[in-house]
Amino acid sequence: MSMERAEKLHVVALENGVFFMLSLTFAPVLARCRVQVNTSVEAGCPRGGSRFGCLGVRSFGEVRGRFGDVLGTFWGRFRGRLRGLTLWRCPVRNAIRRFLTWLGGLAFLYLVVMGIVLFVMTRKKEVPKQTILELDLEREVVEYVPDDPLAKATGTNRLALHQVTMALERAENDPRVVGLVAKLGAAKHGFGTLQELRDAIVRFRQKGKFAVAFSETFGEFSNGLGVYYLATAFDEIWMQPSGDLSLAGLYLETMFLRGSLDKLGVKPRMDHRKEYKNAMNMLTEKSMTPAHREAMTKIMDGIFGQFVAGVASARKLSVEEVRAAIEKGPILGKEALAAKFVDQLGYHDECYAAAKKRAQGAELLYLHKYTDRTEMLHQKGKRVALIYGVGPVTRGKSSFDAMDGSTTLGAATVAAGFRAAIEDKEVKAIVFRVNSPGGSYVASDVIWQEVERAKKAGKKVVVSMGDVAGSGGYFVAMAADKIVAQPGTITGSIGVVGGKLVPTELWEKLGLSFDEVHIGQNAGFFSMNHDYNESEWGRLQAWLDRIYEDFTGKVAQGRKLDLARVQQLAKGRIWTGEDAKTLGLIDEVGGLHTALALSKKLAGIPDGEDVDLKVFPRDKGPIVQIIDKLRHKDPDNSDKEGGAIEVRLEVLDAAHKAVRQGQTWLGTSSGVLTMPLGEFAF
């Protein structure tokens, strides 16, 4: 049966069904008009009669047109049927007319009401003439939330860093906005995120607008270094009278599992390139190696130095005064006030009332509501693509865990974003936002190649690093035209680690045994129940050497550094963004704001001209995404593959996290370009 014929039959069925129901409704009227209405199957129809002969109706003609024409032609056809009744002057015609008029009136009224409701719902409310923006930083600020219906539905409590900084940038020059008040809490953030938020708040204040921070306490029996560092970006700091300033220095520690593995009978068989690549040390050592301690001490000195300098500058204190106060910490509430670390001791309502007093008649408005009610920046002009690379580097598509907000940097998704940006003739430059501890070497190389392709296509590529961009996270960034990182970004870790754990003694203690057959002298290379033989160990060394040589060679190529120099800086060592700039591993210090300005400069876009900043791969829109998911729609070809981000809803989230952490600890993860992250949350 042809598609057109099938659609015609659907039209016939619809019209016949409606007319049949109306005939039953008006059966008494038809009876008075002496028109027999017989719905019994046994009654039958006279031979040669029309399809509706049993209803006392003459020939209605052939149904024409497609299903889409039904709404436009239904009344005309139905009126024709009414004229075909045996008794033309029968009251049934007027009765049905009245019924359809009443039904049509209801339908029209429904459309009018729905139109009004949609207009009210979608109409943007006005921003008050005097507005104090309100920001809740008790909630965690994440790198980004994918533009996916499920991600949005479950991520209502998460603030996206890009949205916060862009909204503050928009408010800088908005005469309706007079100030900002924020509630700070115990949410943990990386130092790069804290510095990006601080930069945005400082720029806001430089336009002559006030900013007030309130916190119940800066660390309730926990380190308050990070949240207080953020608070110093505001010109006025309030703390609840019962609160304290929990500053007592900086303490970084690493857990080592080697002793436990020895007791269990699990033997770590791993190696790395080179001595500073400490990702495997927690499995192979019982304490820090000299290289490990050296690198961690350097990182700690850099982060703490940035903290002290930032606090001293913001609070108009000397570096010595700040260090002396921290040496005596934690600092009690009244002590913090006397030492000028806070400006006021008061409660939430008192702080907010004081903020309103600074701008008489001003109204509070949440920052995300302000975003909804005003036209944001970077919506028009020459196009700049923004591509996110967030989370451990993996092969395949990027994923987002809607329960805990964690993400993976899928090579297929990021590569699709680059391909789309390369093909889009409107795109003048690409900003690649990287916040990743690394992972798969092969996946990292896929993204490196796409960056190279973008440059060859004439698209300027600027990388903006977040909290961390180390190992594989640096691999995907190193080919860019320019690299921008915060002073506290953790980057570098140019090295590789690999191997396995062999639990044969543990199996013996548990009474488990394994036997095998094999072909090839290196067949047991990947088996956890088989230690490396001499030949297999040699292959592991060759494999590590090959990856390390490729990594360092591409760093030298991308950063335009001598290979010998790169090999001195590499060795798996991590650096702060501040040190990385001095060493030539990055170009500029700053955040996404700085990276966007640099991309405009490289693309020849005037500094005062706005741009159209679009996220790639492009969003299909929530309705299309839902329909595609319901239909399990697949892409037409590989050029369109990999663009979507897979959003997961982990019901057994705690168990899932435990498994993932266990895989990291036991070395069963596929990522050989990776680095530990646990030490760097503030």
C-alpha cells in the first residue's frame, strides 16, 4: 500500500467516525424527520448504496487530499454531507450547525486562553530601575551544565561558571544595577574557579558598583581558606557573630595504599615517565618520593603565596600581617573583626538590610533572574565558537552524570564540535575551555589532531584552562595558538604511567586458583593473574617510551620550544599556571574573559566590538532532543556522529562512585595520561 493511499484511508476513517458519532447524537431528530438511522451490523446496507446508506445519507463523493488538509477542508466536506440528507429541511441540519458552532467557539476560546497564558509565561519581566543582584554561592559553581532537558531538570541547584561571569559582565555597564550581595558557604571549588569568580567581581566593582559578601562562618571546624579567598573580592565582608575565620595555613596530603596491598597480597607492577609522574605512587609507595614531595611543595608554596597576596591586597594589609594572623589561626570571630579580616559581625537580615540602605529604593534580584530578564552579551557580531572539554579524557561521547554533576571529556563529542566550527564559515575563532586531569592517550590525540585541523583551516584557537589541565588535559591544549590559565590552575604533568596490579597471593589466601592456556609468549600481558615476564616488561617499557616521546615532541612543536628544554620541564611534573607562564607552557594569565578577548585580537575583531559566542557542537533544542531520544534516532553519517552529550541518571550513585574510585586506585582505568586530583579542592 502506498503512503498516499494509507493517508487517504486515515482521512476517510476520521471523517466517517466523526459523522457517525454526530448521527448517533442526533438520532431522535433524525427519527422525527423520518430518516432511519441503523447502526446495527445485522441491518446491512442496500446493494449499490453509498457507504453511509444505513444512516439515510446520499453519496458523499470521494475523499481527496492528504491528512494535513483535514483541518482546512473538514467543514466544507461536512457541510456537503449535511446537504445530502434525505430531508433537506430537516431540523438535524440546524441542530448540527448549532453544535459545531458551539464546539468551534470552545476551541477558539481555548486557543485564546492558551495564547494569553503563553504570552504571560514567556514575556520578560522588567529589571527594576534600581537593582541589587543577589548571588547564592552556598551552591557549588560547576564548569558547565549541558543544554540537555534531563541535565537542566536535575541540575537546578548548580550554577554554571560561564553563566555567572557573563551575567556579572553584562551588569557592569547596566545603569539599573547598583550593587551585588552574595551569600557564601562551604561549597568546595578549585583555585582556578575561585580566581575566575574573583576576577569577575573585581571587574564589576571597578565600574563603581558595590559588592557585599555574607557568610555564617568561614569554615565550621573545617578549612575556610577557599571561601574566604573568594570573599576578599567584595568590598564589604559580613560574618555571623557566632562564626569564625578558619585559617590555619595550607595542608595537602596524599593517601598511600602500598602497605595495605602488601598485607592483602597484591603486587603493583607499574612504571612511569618520569620521576615526577606521581599518579602511581599511591599504589607503589608508602610515602612521598623526593620528586613527589618537591613538586607538591612547589605547588603548595605557589597557591598559598597567591592566597596571601590576594588577601593582603584586598584587605589593605601587609603580607606579613596576613601570614602572622594565619600562624595563630583558626581566628575567632571578634579577632577577625579586630584584625580587619571582616568588616561587620551581623546576621543575614542585618547584612541585607545594610546593603539595601546603600542604595535607597533598590530591589533584590537573583542573578539568574536578571539573566532571564535582560539581553545578555555576546549574542551578536562576528561568531566565535566555544567548545567545552571538561572531565577525564575518554574515547567516545562526552557524558554528564545528572545526579552529581560530574562530566567526562569525550573525544568524539569534542571532535564533532571542532569539525562543526571548522565547517561553519561564520566562525572566526575558537575558544576551547579545558578543565581536565587527563585520561586516555588515544582520545587526547584525537582532539589534538582536531585542533591542528582548525588552525590549518584558518581558525584561531585559544585555550582557556580551568582548575586543572594536566597530562591528557595539557595534551589536548598544547597545539592551540594561545593558552590562557589562571595563576592557580594546575597544569603540565607531561608524562605517562601504565601497568597493572597482580593479586596472585591474595587469591591464594582466599583459596582461589586460576589455570590457563595461551598462544604467544606475551599473551598474558593484560592478565591481572599473570606477572609480566621479561619480554612483556620490555614491551611495556617500549610502549611508555613511545607515548612519552610523542607527548614531549608535540609539546615542543606546539609551544615552539626546544625539545631538550621540554624534556627538562616535563618528567610528569605539575606546575601552577603562574609558573607555567614563566616556563613558556602557557601564554597569558586569566580566565575565559581573557581568552575571549585574545581570540578577538587574533581574529582581527576590534576590541570594542561584541561577538556572537556560540557553544559547539550546536544544541538541537530540548524538543528535538526529546523526540530524537524517544525515536532512538541515529545520525546519517560519521560526520554528524558524536555531537550529543550522553546524560546519565545514576540511581545507585554512591555505588557507582565507589566503583570508579576503586578503578582509579587499582590502576584498571584506561587513562595513562592522568594525574591525581584529590589534594586540590579548597
